Amino acid sequence: MNKVCCSAFRRRVSLGLVCFAGLLWNGQAAERPNILWITMEDTSPHFIGCYGDKNARTPNIDRLAREGVRFTRAFATGAVCSSSRSTIFTGERTYEMGTGNHRSAYPIPDYIKGFPYYMKEVGYFTSNCGKKDYAIADRERKKHEAWTLDGVVGWWDREDDRPFFCVFNQNDSHQSRTMSKPFDWYEEAVLKNLGPEQIVRDDQFEMPPFLKDSPEMRKQFARVYNSIQLTDKKIGELLKRLEDDGLRDDTIIFLYADHGEGIPRGKQNGINLAYQVPFIISVPEKWKHLSPWGKPGSTTDELVSFEDLGPTLISLAGGTIPEHMNGRILMGENRSKPTDHLILSANRSGNGIDVMRAVTHGDYFYTRNFMAHMPEERFKTYSEISEIMQQMRDDLGDGELNELQKSLFIPRPPEFLFNIKADPWETKNLASDPAHKERLQKMRQQLKKEIISKRDVMLLPEYEIDLISKEGTAYEFRLDDKNYPIREIYAAASLSGFRGVAVTKKQVSLLKSPNRFVRYWAAMGLFAQSKQELAPYEAEIAAAMNDTYPPAGATVAAVMWKNFETNEAEQKVKEYLQFDHWLINLRMVNYLFYIDNRALFVDAIDELRERTIEGVAKAEKEFKQRVKNVRNACDIFSDIREREAAASANP
């Protein structure tokens, strides 16, 4: 059945279901459970009491775990809020829809709707009190399709006794509280809302080993515990209201975080700390037959991801799961078979470009860094403005970090493999350990299979997704092999990040490919190679600067300037800083972050920043953030230059 026919069929079914739902509203709401979602911002299980942190103060979360089931292997599908919520809301992976770049707002096919739409169809009251950061275009229309009410609303706003699905987003654990905003802002927003006995002091927790254990760092890191403490307090208030309204016994509660902790090396990164989340389901006695996990207080190591949320809730509501959703149904009579691995993804976050993919089996976590020339702590405004990151860069410059702590600021290996059960802070990369060769190969193959079978469209440079989105959708573009020969593209991308003579030779040969996306990935791969490896091919690389495809040409120009500093490369870099597309400008500024000789481009960056000020004023609302990302990148460039100048003046 084609998409058009399927859509028409779904509309006919929907009308019938809505009529049927009307019968259910008349005194029969208790035949289906109420569902309450409590989402926490930017929180890893590492800092929650019921997950083993004895320093955490999370009594309400811990209580839910005692009353329900605690998941030890639950994962966000993305490492930042909008890409995570894109999958939560639609049930679709961002690498199928093209929505993996943070707050990118590109269109998706009209038949992909927010999953609460299908709950509304069968009579549920649906409300959302919190974020609507879905990384899709036409967000307002999609929002109105999905939610009965949206805003500061809840079950108490129902006009009848129909079953409800209500979402409450708790933002007090957000990165703005844990690191990004100034300390005095945090004092007003967090500490003043806690009693003296509730505040976690600077000496009442253990520092993660990848961060320096110093008084200055402890002052900043205590923000994590206190922000989560305030979140827990507000969760308790919400649960009390549910109980006071006499609804607890009819309501299944889901509690989870939207992705990992908002700290350096956490959120926006590619390792387990960015993806693993606390996840608890509390099922009252009345609905215990829907739970496959045993008695209250139990734990499960079942692998779950955000792709599973939509299908699970539609199934619990008695609705029909649309054919494009591929996630599992976690509970109820239609429960799906558990999986043995999950695929996760991260891409651009704010002004920081990147492409990362990951595979987890639960105990082991594999990451593929496709842009390995950049460090784990790449330059991103939302991190760089924080006092904790400024302290870390000062400590780095003063030579006060150990090898693990310094590793956050050097180019990454192409692959990480961590035993997260034995090494929860991910301090020992096992990717080159012969004892784990077989495991590494298996996870590589699982990732390759997913990228090719799902036709991962996020292997396109965002510039291309933007062009496609003017007349169509990336989701549909990727399905045509003439447009998007995924095997050929992946073959080039799979080399990127690996270093050495043999890889360099292959990448240089691919600079002449007839496919523009292959040429782009060949150029990207060269960024990780050394000057010594590139030197025999200087002429071929110089010729490739004339590539007519801007993402490829810009990347080659940056590679040439980084390694050979020719006049032609200098001029090409400046041309791409002046190019009439913000995403090409953003790409070039990001390249310059990781090139030592930046001094010749100060004036060009200043000019670009001035253009962004005018561009923000002219841009349509949903595109303003894109231009702001370029301005933010220019600001970081200036900060880097100032830091370098200060270091030269005080060697």
C-alpha cells in the first residue's frame, strides 16, 4: 500500500475511532489507564540516589523506583534536547527524518505526526506542560495536532472524565542551572529554592575522574546535585497533587530524562554519559497486569530507547500504531520482544558541527567519531560561556590537568569502546585492545547495517539538507538511491577519522569521485591526517579546492591551509567565510577552531560577525537560531585569539 493510500486509510480509521472514543468518555474512562509523564532535563543516572549515588538527595525519584520498576539500560536516542525530542514526539529516528542537527527546523512528511495525535484519536485528553523543542518545521501545526491543550496545563483542565496523558517537563536540572549560567544566577534560580538542610555542599560528593578535583571545580560541580535536588522537590509536589486529586491508583507514571547530564563531557557528546538516562515506570495495582517486570521495587536490564515511547503509549491507549514507527511496545498485551542492542546518534549542537554514532549492548558502549579531528570538548558556545569550562581551559593552559583530563581537549580517536559496567566514567578506551577485537567488530557491523538499512540521511552536510528542504524533505530524498547512494557514501564516510598512509591514499583518490557527497567525506577524512601523510598529494589536494560543491571545496581549503598555508588556500578560506550561506560560513569557522594559524582570518571573521547581526534581524523566526550559531562561532573565535594573545604575553 503506497503512502497516499495509507494516509487515506488512516483518516477513515481515525474517524471511526473518534466516534468509538466518544462512547468511552461516558463513564468508562477507568477502563484505560491515565498516563503521567515526568521528564527531567539533562540528567544522568550517575547522580540519582536509587541508581547508587549515596551523595544524591532524590527522595521522590527514589520513592517512584521503590513503587515501580527501575531501568538500568535506558537511553536517549540523541545527545541534546531537540534531537531527543524529535524522536520522542514522532517515534522516528533523526537520521531518517534529517532532524538530528540541534534546532534545525527542517520539514518532515505530513503523515509523520506527533504520537499523542493517535491517543487523541481514541479519546485521550493530551496535554504538554514544557518543552516543544522538536527540531522540525511547522512545529505549531504539529503541536496542535498532538495536544488537546498546551502550556501550563494538566489533568485538572479536562472538561470531562476521559483518560489523560499529561506531560510535565522539569527544567531545574537543565544545563543552564548545572553549568552554563553565571553562578549568581544559579544561586537565585536554585539555591534560594532549597532549605539549608537540602543543599549539597562542595565537599559532599565525589568528582568524576575526568574533571580536576579542586575547590574551584567543586564549587561549580555542586550545582549538579543541587539542581537535581530542586527537580526532585518539584516532582514530589506534582505527585502530591496527583494523589490529592485521587488519581494515583488509576495512573501509570513514566519518569525519565531527555538525555545525559549537562556537564563537560556529558550532554552534546558521543559517549554513554551523553545518552544513558534514569528511567522509571510506576504501575499501580489496578494496572499491574500490563507490567512484565514483576513486583514493585524491581529493576530490569532490558534495553529501551526513546524510539519505544510512542508505540508503547499508543498501544496502552488502545490506538493504532502508524506503519512508520519502528520502536518496541514495552508493556501490555502487545509487548514486543526485547532487543540486544541500540543505535544512537549525535550531530551538530548549537554552533558545534559533528557526526557521531553509537552502539550499546548495555554493558559496553561503542562510539564512532566521524569528525575525529575535533576533541570531545569541541568549541560550543553553551559550554564555553560557563565558568566551569573557563576554569578547565585555564587549568589546561597552566598544565594542571592529568592525562585523562587533558584528553578532553585533544583530537579524538575514530572509535571509543568502553565497558560502562566496570568503568562507568569511561576512562579506558578499549577500541585498540586485542581482547575486545571481536566485540568491536560486531558493534561496527551493527552500526554499518543500521546506517545502510535506514539510509542515514545525516551523513549529508547540513547545507544539503537545507537545500533539499526548500522543496521536499530529507526523509523522502534519502529513499531514492540515485539521489542518495548510501553504500557509496558510507564507504567514504567510514574512512573518516582513521589515520595513516593507506587511508590517506584512498581519501585522496575519492576527491575525484563523481558523487559530491563522497567527495565531501573524502575531504573531511583528510582533516585528521598529518602533514607528513598529506605531503605526497599536495598537488591533488590543491586542485580539489576548486570543487564546485561548497561543503567539499570549503573542507579541502581548510585542509590545505592547515597543512601547507598556501596563498591560494588562504584566499579560498576567506571566500568561504564570505559565502552566501550561513551553514557554509559556520562550517569554515568550525574548521578554523582546530587550525593553529588563525591570525590571518581575524578581519574576515569580524566581517562575518557583522553580517550575522544584520542576518538575525532579517531572518524568519525559525531560521534566526541558524544565523545566531554563526555569530556565536565568531565570538568563540575571538575568545580563542584573546586567550592565545594572553598566553603569548605571559609565557
